[in-house]
Amino acid sequence: MNCDIIIPIWNQLGFTKNCLNSIFENTGLSYELILVDNNSGHETKNYLEDISKKFANVVWLENSENLGFIKAVNIGIRASSSRYICVMNNDTIVTKGWLEELLDILEKNPDIAIVNPASNNLGIFPENGLPLEDFAQRIKIFKGKWVEITAAIGFCMVFKRELISKIGLFDEIYGMGNFEDTDYSRKAQSIGFKCAMAKASYVWHAQNSSFKLLKKFDKSFRENKKIFEDRWGAPERILYVLGSPRGSRFLSMSQGALSSARKGNWITVFKSADSDISDIPDHAGIMI
């Protein structure tokens, strides 16, 4: 298995170095790094040039202006050739075996289109004071396990190249970024695929470190939110109250909850003490 890792970069040299070093140290299979530079300053450009000369599997692409995350990703995808594609932010830190686990999940589950690693970005944090790598090793007990999620997040998402032929590239209508990853997830789900989080792969994300530097971020977020919701609808919060005994109504509720969660809604199930919930679907959008 091989994978192209596409990382848009706009300055943030410290984050970028930490990200790339973690990839070099913790990725044990064949990969190519495609670094798409959005017209960073000289210091960052010099570093990227040095890295591309030092490592044969590093490709450095330069943009003459800051085109934003989405266009940079699409440029990287067009330059890629591997069966698997990983889109990643430059303010992430990967842990040992991260990519191997993500590709293994995709290989063994053809109904999963896009997979995220576990992450603080998905509400999973190391215990207080526990080193990141120690925590990552601790969750290896979940190897091969995954949970379906409402939508994949673009901080680190992996998918098969064949998905592009079915739903295309990321939609550049979202400008500099925000909601393009959720939109891509919805397109994949609309043709019958799932999005998932691998429980035994961990990637730390500093979260929005580049976006915070952009002016008018809030305005852009609101505009993209409207585009997304006009296209897919606003997410709803739905409450189910589960009593006992079980029967056809329980089955209907269970199927309805899963269908609603897959459409991006957030489901809460209240249960009585003696209710059997073993058949309620395992989905990150369903809270018991």
C-alpha cells in the first residue's frame, strides 16, 4: 500500500517542521509528501526547498499567492498518483503507525469512503500529563476498530483515489476553507459510503492555527455555513426516549436514529434503567 500525503502550507514554520518530522519518524509504509506552498515567506520557502532536495519522496509545489486550503489541496490531488490520498493540515503531529492503521481500515471496509484518526479534534485527549506517544500506544488495543462518524474532518482525512472519480475534487466554492470537508463527506455519503474514525490511530491537531491569521475569518465562516446548509440542510438535534419492552417500535427508532445521524443530525437517546440498548447503532452522532 502506498499513499500521497498532501499538506497545504502557509508560513507557520514551527508547526510545519514538527508535522513533517513526526511523519518522517512515525510512518512505516511507502508514501510521498506533496507540500503545496501558498506563497509563504522566505524562511518557510527555504526550509521546504531544503526538505524537497533532501528527501526523494518529497514534492514541493509553489503557488504565487495564497490560494487557500481548498485550492491547494486540489492542486496536490492533481499532482498525486497513489491509490490512497491523505489530506493533512501542517499544524498536526502524527504518532507511530498512524497511517498504516488508517489504510488498513479502508482496505478491510469497502463501504467506508473517508477515515479520520482519533484526535483531540474529535474530542479524544490524552490523560493529563501523559506523553502523546504513550497515549497513542495505549489505544493500539483498538486495532482494526472504528466508529462511524457524522462527517470526516479535513485536519487529517484519508480516502481512496477512486472516490475522486465518483464525487470529484473538493468544492472551491468554499473559498479559503471551512465546510469543504463536511461537504465532501456528504457527497460520499449520498452515494452510499460511510465516514469513520479509526480508534487505534492518533493525530494531534493544533486547530485553526492558520485560519486565526486570516482577516475576516468569522465572515467567511458564516458565508460558507450558509452555502453548506442551503445545499445539505442545517443539522438538527433529535431526542428519542426509549422505554421497555423492546419491539417493532424499538427497531424503527434504531433505524431512524442511524439514518438521521448519517444526514448530519445529532441524536440523543434517553433510556429507562432496564432498557437493552445493545442494538442501538454505534455512531459518533448518537449519544446514549
